[in-house]
Amino acid sequence: MKILDGLELAGFIKERQLKQVRALRQSWKIIPCLAIVRMGENSVTDKYTNLKSSYGQDIMVKVDIYNLNSDELLDKIKSLNSDHNVHGIIIQLPLADPKLTEQAINAVMPDKDVDGLGDKITFIPATAMAIDWLLAGYNVDLAGKKIAIIGKGRLVGMPLAKLWKSSGFDVTICDTKTADLADTLQTIDIIVSATGIPGLIKSNMIKPNSVVVDAGTASEQGMIVGDIADDVRGRQDLTITPIKGGVGPLTVTALFDNVISATRKVADQNGQQDI
């Protein structure tokens, strides 16, 4: 078994980001700032909000968290859009009121939409970028391979499919309603699963020597679990993400790469030289 260790890759990128942020703060007197807008409480949301806050602190990016009710949400996003000291805004999903999701995401101005979830994006969505980085970092060549992305969500499945299809890769998009999912996966070289259904992908669905990326997250008995069943982990022929430390750490890293890019864009607009 070969492990796709996102933590190791994230460590290298983090060092580069710290240097970039230090230069922005010291030489250009700009403090990169990410605003996280959320609504309600749940264990998955709490986990990822805390990860982002901690990561920002490590690389000297200011992270402000706003836990709002439905009456405050859109007004706050509008205020953050006009705040020149805020360089990136993310809507931490899921919102307590899912009916507001589309409106909230598209209320974020494109130049600050560092999650890349709005209709008019200028940044590659963080999780899609993270998965792409992860496979590239371990020299997994996508060219000529059959790829399946399971899940059509806006956070992972759809943006990743768009990214890889635009590069000319052979991508099949599936979901939990795909009737012949097990048969389909038997022909696939690279599987990316992002459904949030624990244990969906079982060993007998995966052909020998496949690459398996578990990008699903769900809360089960107080623990964060993925889409890959336990029996898959016993296979020695697979290249696979670990139970912890696979896509997640690189997603946070990719998000902050977008925050840094957004901050540099502001510096350029202010007539500062590129760093």
C-alpha cells in the first residue's frame, strides 16, 4: 500500500506561504485577512473552522469568524465585500438554513470568493485544487487513466470534474444513485469519492492497483469519517489517502493559497510591485 500523505505535502507549501505572508506584512504593510462566515453549530463545521483559524495563525494570516443568524447573514457579507482590509471571504457550509446557501455564496464578490463556489469564480475551489496537488505531489499521472468522481457536490465533485475535464482527462461522474456503481468502478484506475456517506466504497468495488482518494466527510458517533469502508484499508495493492491527513490538510493549504493570491492582487492594484 502506498499512502497519499497530504500532511507532508502541506508542510512544504506552508513554509512557502509563510515567507509570502511575511513579505506582504513587513515590506508592503498588508496583513492578509480571511473572513469565515458561518451559521449554526455542528461538529464538521466546527472542525474545519478551527483548522482554518489555526492554519491562518501559523502563517500570519488574520482569520475572523462570524457566526450569524439568517437576518444578519447577507448584510454582513455585503459589509465584508466593501472592507478593504478583508481579502478573502468563505461561507462555511453547511449553513443552518440551507435555503440561504445559494444566495450567500453568490453574495460574495468574485475577487474575494477564495473558496471558488460562486457563479462567477476567479479562484479554483480549494478542495479540487487540493486533490489535484495531492496526486501530482505523489506523481500519479492522470493522462490515459480512467477516473471516477463519486459525488456531484459544489465543494468537491463538480469543480474537480470541471478542472480535470478541462485538462482533457477521462472523467466519469457518478453519485449514490448510479445504479451500476460497483460495475463501473471495476473499470476505473483512479477513484475520488466525496459523497459524505460512510463506508460507501467497499473493497470488492475497487479493481487491483487502483488509486483511491477519500474526500468524503461525515459525523458518525462523534467522529469524522470518510466514504471508504474499513475493508479497503487492508488492501496492500492500493495507492490511497490515510484515514486522517489526506485531502483535508491540503484543502486548508489550497484555501490559503487563494487568500494570499487575493491579497497580492490588492497589492498590485495599489501600485505595489509583485512579490
